[in-house]
Amino acid sequence: MSTLVSQVPAADSASAVRHFAAAFGFETDCWDVHDALLAAPDFVLLDVRSPDDFARGHVPGAINLPHRKIIASRAAHYPASTLFVVYCAGPHCNGAHRGALRLAQLGRPVKLMIGGWTGWLDEGFEIAREPAAAISEGADA
């Protein structure tokens, strides 16, 4: 008798390698972001939650830019090759995916920080609480 886990067979190893290797091009995790922030980050960390949520607590060094406000004029503050890492509330929230999609549509390199804010808290990492330091408002905001 099979379970819901085994009812659909696992992918062959070659397919699994392609799938899981490709995931690293789309995602990073809280631990890797934390370590990079302690060194010399080579990315811009965007918290795509609301300014109120950001003010209540966020990853130190993050810039608040709600996903609905990711527009060309704001991205233009950075060289085209700038890697953006986005996060939202956590795995129960699709805001980071929305932000990542908007950045990708603007032709920008982007990764999602899996786990988001709740993942950061679960790891026990330091948090910051201050008003949002946002990318400056553009004329098309």
C-alpha cells in the first residue's frame, strides 16, 4: 500500500539534480544572507513588507520597498548588475515572490530569501527596529 508521499514516484536522479541545482539560482536562505551581511554583502536586501511591518522589526541592513512599489525608477538607483535579495513575512506569504517577479520583469537579477522574516526570527538572528529606509520615491511612485 502506498502513501500520498510515495504514490507519485520520485523523479530520476538526473532530473532531481537539475531541479535542485536550479533552485540555488532562484533562492538563498536566512543563514547565507546573515553570513553575507556580516562580511561584505554583494547584494541589496529588500524587505517587501509594509512600512509598518518593517518598523516593527526587520533584518538589519534591509531596505524597505513594498512589492507593489517596485518600479523602474527605484531600481534605476542601482547598476543593472545589482543582485537583489527579497523577503516578506515568511513561507505563508507570497509578497517576496511578487517582488522577485517585478524585479525580474525589470531585467534585474533577483533571489528570494526562503523563510522570510519568520525564518530570520526562527534562526535567532539579530533584528532591527527603525523607520523604513526606502529607496527614494520616484516621480512614478
